[in-house]
Amino acid sequence: MNICVAGDVHGRLCKFYESVKNFESGLKLSFDVVLQAGDFGIWIDGKHHDGITKIHNGTGDFPDWYKRKKAVPVRTYFINGNNEDFNFLNGLKISGNLEILKNLFYIPNGTTAEISPESGNDAENLIVAGIGGKYDPEHIKLPESDRFYTRQEINNLIKYADENKSDKDKRIDILISHDAPEGVLIEDNDKNRYYPKAAGLRELILKVRPKMVFFGHHHGICQSEIEGIPVYGLNILGKKGSLLFVRMKRGLDGEEKYFEKPVVK
């Protein structure tokens, strides 16, 4: 399975999918799925958004795509960031219909998505877990909290991993968070280097033990690991390191899934 992982988009769908298609052309392959690490830019009304979205030049193309019910060109799964229309996303969770546009799917906080290849492939289902939003020391204590992740959502994924540890096809392959786990070094686009302090995510990684971890939010890059688990931070769209390609395959014995070394654009 050919997987593209993307950082913050902030509603600029035309530019985003143009970049994805250019990445495909450079690699001389087609992506089976795109995974996006939050701040996709889900705003239904172009005049209704938060202050941070205004800094990122507004809502971009998404309101127009949504109004015209335009299908996205590559099957895409995203988690929420901290700048989205949470009234709309919460309505999706309640309805149970997580396909916003054709081929565009939302992964709510503390849940998993089972993604099957659409054509014959040497790797079977991909299990992706999502923790969207950023860290806040008070909001993490709440049952749910829109733009912030919570302890309950972390525990939901730990419980899922524990219940499915004996089923190799249900184990979490990839964890996507919007914020970054503690202990990894980030370099942002202003060349600042720092270690994030988002509590709970490192613990989640160590208990769930996915094969790979990706995050966005910090508008910078990171290539690190946590006890042997690769961790990548994706940059904002248009900057170096905003897209990454990784191929998931089956071992020669047909049993264990594994990932080849990623290619970063």
C-alpha cells in the first residue's frame, strides 16, 4: 500500500492535491491513501472561522469544495487540528457518517480507521489511530474538548490496543497526532529548535507501539524515534517536509506488515 502523509493544509485544497499529484509524478507511482495530521481546514462557511485561520489567509478552498460537493482526487483520512469547525465535526461524530466529501474521511479523537486497499496489493488493511487537537493541562482532564485532546481519548486507544493485541490484523499500524509527543526534537520554519511538552502522547506511543508515528501542528520538521518507533513531524503545506511517502508491505512469510524507509518531500 502506497501511503502519503501530510502536514497542516489550512483549507488550501487545490494547492494540496496539486502537491500530492506532483509528488506522485516524481515518485512514478500512485498513492492508495493520504493521511493528514490535522488543521486540514474544515470550515463550512468561508466567513465563519477562528482568528488563527485568518492568519493562515482564511478558509481557503474548502468551503467552495464543500458547497459543490467536489470529490477529493485521492482517498484521504484526516484528524482534527486545533483550527477547525468543531460544531460541524461534532455533528459528524453524532451522525456516524464520517465521509465529508467523496473520498474524504474524518478520524475522530481516540478512534481508529481500518483502511482497505481498493485494488490488489501486497499489504492488507491499514489500521490508523488518531489523536487530534493540541495539549492543554486543564482540558486533558475533560471527557472531550474540541481543539484539545483528552486523557479519555488516549485511554480509548490504549484499550483498543490491549483488546486487539492478539489479532495481528487489528493492531495499530500508524498513529497520527496533531501535537507532538514529548522528547522529540523539532525545528520550525524560523530555525527554532525545541522539545515539545505535550503530555500523554509519548505514553500512548509506548503502550500502543504503532509501527510509525506522524504529527503536524508545529509547522516544522522532525525525524526522531521513541524506543525504536519512528516519529516524523510534517511541515505546513508549501514548505519542505510537508509531504512524506511510505510503503506498507507484508513480510515474506505473509504474516507481519512492515514499512519501508519513508521518502520526504
